[in-house]
Amino acid sequence: MIGVVIGTALRICSNSYLNVFQKLLTNSGSKSSVVNFYTYLGLSFCALLLIPLFNFNNTGELVINFFVMGFLGAMGNYFIIKALSVGELSSLAPINSYKPVVALVIAFLYLGEIPSLSSVFGIFLIILGTYILSFKGTFSDKKAVLYRVLALIFSGSEAVFIKKIILLTNLPTSFALWAFSGLIFSLVFMLISKNKPKLPEIKYLSLLVIFVALMQYSTNYVFSKINVSYALALFQLSTVLSVFLGVNIFKEKGLMKKLIASLIMISGAIVILIT
């Protein structure tokens, strides 16, 4: 249990700060698809260090999950960066609390995880928090909200396939496969977007890669210990941190309203976790 607590805390902190560096890079003029590609490129180099620890089983099933995970992950990361490039960090972060809802549905269909009535109540709280956040135009940019919703759908679905790959391999292998698959699809997306692969500011990019690596490895560790949807629910505690970072770093407004909405949505996530 101590390992899960430490892993969750590491994941919460790293996830909030990596969003900051994603926003800083896009604010400096870097395109979302380019930031996405270089992020996965840096992560793939990190993954090469884990080669001696690789372990493969059920190769045929692994290949299918590899490509599905890569597509969902690259799409999710692209839309997160896209949303941060046009919207406020503190407003968009609480929307991520819908991710356990997506994972509950996909995990039920693919992994056979059955949600309980209390989980449904937790979902209701998450929806209520979103309503409060969006009331009276807190969501000032509908395009940013659309991008963030697409991001959570893709990343929430991706989590189920990550868990499947963890079950088929081990933690180092699942991290490496996640990075390599994301690199393949992020390259495809960058080529389709026809954006020039200009290297973003190296300082922020390096920090982004480090925090994403910490985020994903700790995520995989927690996935290996507990239910996927419950883990994602617990990760929503990062919402409060993201709200404060958005307000303090980017001078975003409406802290109290965003914080109340975040706390209600977190309450829903905790109800799902308790289940």
C-alpha cells in the first residue's frame, strides 16, 4: 500500500507540472503536433535504458494492444497540448475528472471490470462539478473544452490497454512499448499536420520529457497494483494542484469557483476509489 501511495503522489505532482511545460512550449510558438512528437522521441531514448529488463509474453496479443495503445496515447497527448495552447490550465484541468468514467466503460467491455452503484454516484458528482465549472461562462473557449474532452476520451481508453500490456509483460517493458508506440503515431500526426519539425525550446522540452517519464512510470506502477478506473479516480487529486498552478503561473482568474468545482469532482473520484 505504501508503494501505491508513493506512486500516486509522484504521478499527481509530475502530471500537473508537465501540463505547465506543455503550455509554456505552445505559448512560445511551438506547434502541438511538434511538441507531441519530440516528447515521445525523448521518452523513447529513456526507454532504451530499460532494454535489459524487457520481458515479452503472448506476442500476437501484445502487438494488437501495442498499436491500439499507441494510437490512443498519441491522440490523447496531442489534444491535451492543443487544448492547453488555446485554453486556461486551471479551467481545463478539472475536465480530466471524467477520465475514470471513460475507463469504467472501456474496462467493463475489455477487461470485465464491473462498476458498482456507488461508482455511479461518484460519476454524478464529477458531472455536477463540471456543471459548476462551466456555469456563467467559465469555459470561455469552447474549442479548448472540445480538445480537452477528446483528450480524456483517448487517454482514458488508452489506460485500459496500458493495463493489458502490463499484464502481458512487466513495468519496464510496458513503459518502453508505450513510448515507442506513441513515437510512431505522433510522427504520423506531425507529418499529416505538415508542421515543420522545429525543435522546441530545449530547456522546457527536457523538463517536459522528465516529468512525462515520471508520470507514466508511476502510472504503470499503480495500474499494476489496483483497478484501472480506481487508479484514474485517485489521480484526479492532481486537479487541485493544476488549478493553483494555472492561477499562480499564468495569472488565470476565478480561483474560488474553480476550486469548489474541483473539490466536488474529486469527491466523486474518491467515491469511485472507495468502491
